[in-house]
Amino acid sequence: DNDGLNDEEDKCPTIAGLKENNGCPEIKQEIVEKVNFAARRIQFEKAKAILLPASLKVLDEVAEIFRQNPDLKLSIEGHTSSDGSYETNMKLSKQRADGVKDYLVSKGIDRNRLRAEGFGPNQPLNNGKSPAELASNRRVELKLSNQ
């Protein structure tokens, strides 16, 4: 595909891409921004893996992006604050990531394009001392890829 990578190293050997992206094309910034915006709006019932109704609309928008971009893949990463037991937080973060994945699958997105993982309290955004800091550590991150 003339992108400067040998096919055995190229993750997208039939499409010209960037060396920095393992031979795959760059994902449009507009798509990255929309998915990041959606991720910040995913909410769950307190201490549960049940998506709140407001989250469904933003996940519907993510599903539409995936229908329009069949080469995209998504890593869904669940995170919690450090409140509560470590084991409970690990389980909850995985259940929340799985819940987002299951919802997207229910909207017609191929399960093989999605990966769900729970990190519990292991990757905080901050030290989690104040209620606001604790709340910001409770999140789902959506990471796009086309590899």
C-alpha cells in the first residue's frame, strides 16, 4: 500500500496509513472528539453497573459512529475511585465496561470490534481526596483504534 511499512509489520496492509499508527490511517480528530465527549457522559447508578437513561443517548451516538466507520475498534475501560474494597471495585469496573460493550452490541455493533476491561482504582486521574476528585476517578474511557 506504499506507506513505508512491510506488509508483515503493517496492521492495515491494504490501506495506506502512517508509520506511527502501525500502517493504519489516522482516525479523524472529529470522531475522536465525539467519542471522548460521549465517554465523559456515561453514567451509572451509584455503586452499580446499571447505565442511567441519559447514557443511552450518547452510546447510541457512539454506535452510529461505528456503523459509519466499519474499520474502527473500541477499548472500553472501566475505572472506579478508591472508596470501598479493592475486590469490589475491580469487579464493578469490569461490569461497567461490560455493560457498555453489551449495550453497543445490542445496537448492532460486532462484539469482535469491542474489548472491555476493568481497572478498578488502579489508574486514578488524581489522588482522590475530595468528593469531586473521587467522582472524576469513577469513569469509563473509550479508546479508539483501527488496528
